[in-house]
Amino acid sequence: MSFRLRDIVEQSCREAIVPEIVGERCVHALLENASCRACVDSCPRGAWRLDDEALGLDTAACDGCGLCIPVCPEGALSTREERVTRGDPGRQYALFACEYALPARGEGVLPCLHSIGLQTLLSLYQKGIRQLKVASGNCDECARGGGERLSDRVEYLDRCLNSAGSPGMGLDRLPADAFQRLLNEPAGFPSGVDVSRRGFLQSLTRAGLQQAGELAALSGVAERGFAPPGTLLPDLSGHTLWPWQPVLDASRCNGCDACVRLCPHQAIVLEQLEAALCYRLDPQNCTGCGICVDVCDRGAVRLLQWRPRQQQLLALNQARCTACGAGFHLPREQPLSARGECRICSQNNHHRNLFQVLE
């Protein structure tokens, strides 16, 4: 990529402040009567509007803060984050600043630090980043600082990682001048390290190629994927906290399988084990979208956030309805109806008189 083309891409990234929307991922596209209001409730300017007809964004009201992006459970919103990394392979860190800390938009400067979500943190973690160095204005006096903050997300993630013996991700706040000095350091070499002329030129070439690849991704050339945050965690074992997990109340569940059929990521599945049929709950696949909660008319599903695994299997009893002959299942904690009927037949009167009208 030429320097001229790179400048054009960087400029286009800075100008595109309205979030990119992937409509088919939105929870409301997956379930018409979904209760999700994450983007609406997170917007400090009321740019998102939700009513019985549609969900929409008032682009004139949107200031591009990006606070709606990290709270979207299905990754339907995205923006072009200008990520900057510094340090050597043993101590890499990422640099981010808000636009109130540095007057000029550029590398590493975002409209708001709190637009850095769990997906971004996990992506950085997978690439070996173990520390964030940030500069910001006064969040307590800013309208954008009223919701969940970056420091909260880093704290929850650190608890999760530390519970399994993995190193966390540090968060260092810097004054603007110190941040700018780090930003001005050559990529790939910490300050004070002396390298040969050839090595220095090779490092610039590698850094330029890496930056070109990052800019290509930022410009939308690379396809953006989405994965539940639990699947991005390192291989954890033991007492682990999960970003989201579904829990089923065996005393309320009627075995209708609605949650199984509509879960977009198979966080709840119906599985036949050697011992019995059961519901399997996989917290690593849960995004907290709430579809399972919305479709359950018995209030049998709850979503827990940043908790140890509460439930793995819910064993089911299988039977055949004495009225319609169809097979059905119920949690073992619940007895079958007195007449041995399925959930549908038990709600209908199959003994009423039938009449045939002859003309």
C-alpha cells in the first residue's frame, strides 16, 4: 500500500463515525418480539429508536461515540478501530485515547474509550497483548461515562482469567503528553533499544506491511466475523467465570424446546446421552442475547453474567402422550400429568362431543 493510499484509508476511517450495521445479526431480526434494548439504552444522545414497528438510528443525532457497539450481544454493530501496539514481543501493549484527551484524531484515538468492548479485549489478548495504556478526559463529567466503562470490562476479564491461573490484562492511565511519547515510538522497538541500520530498515518494512494489513481490515476489505466471547477465552479450567450463561429452572420448564430451536449459537442443546435425554448448557457459546428468555412463556430461563458455571445438564424423562400419541419430554423433577398427556394435550379438552353436520 502506498503512503498516499494509506493516508486516504486513514482519512476515510476517521470520517466514518456512524457505526456499521449488519442487520441480519440483530436480535430483533432473529426474534420479532425480542426485548433487547442494549443499543437504545447505551446511547447518551438518544440516537437509537425502538418501537413496535422498527429499530432505527437517527444519524443526525449520532455523534459516533461507539458506546452501542460493545453492548450489542450479537455483534451487529462495528466501527473501524485504529489499534496501535508498541513494545517488544515479550511486553507488548496497546495504546488507546479518547478524543477529549488528544485534540487531533489519529492513531489510537477513539471518540470514547468505553467503546472498547469485550470482543476487542479478547482479540488483543489472543494476540499477546497483556496491557492497555490509555489517556482520557474526565469520564465523571462526560455524558458518555454513565454506563459500563472500559475499566469495568477489564476488571471482569481479569477476574475470569485469574480464576483459572492465567495472567490478566493491566490498564494504565497516562497523561496526554506521556501517551503521545509512547505513540511516537517506532512500532516494534521500545525506547532505548539500539539496532543496526539494516535491522532498523527491516523493522520499518515489517511494521509498514503489518500496518497496511490492519488498515485493509479497518477499511472493510477483510470480512468481519463474530464469535461468542466465551469461545475467545483461552483454554480455561477450574473455577472459571463466564461472560454469559443460561440457567434452566427445572420446576418451571415444560420441555417445549423453544430455547433450543431459537438459540443462535447452540448455548442450549437437546442431547441424547447414554443415561438419558437432557438439555446441555454451554456457557462458552452464550452471547447474552436474551432470545431464550424472551421465548420461554414459563419464565424458566435466566441469564447470568460473570459467574462460575451454574448448570451443565438438565436430565429429562421421555414419554408418549396418551391422547395424541406424540413423544414428549419433561425435566425429571416434574411428574407427568395424571392422564399421561403432553403439554399441549393437557391444555385441551379431548373429551368434548364431536358433531358431524350433514347437508
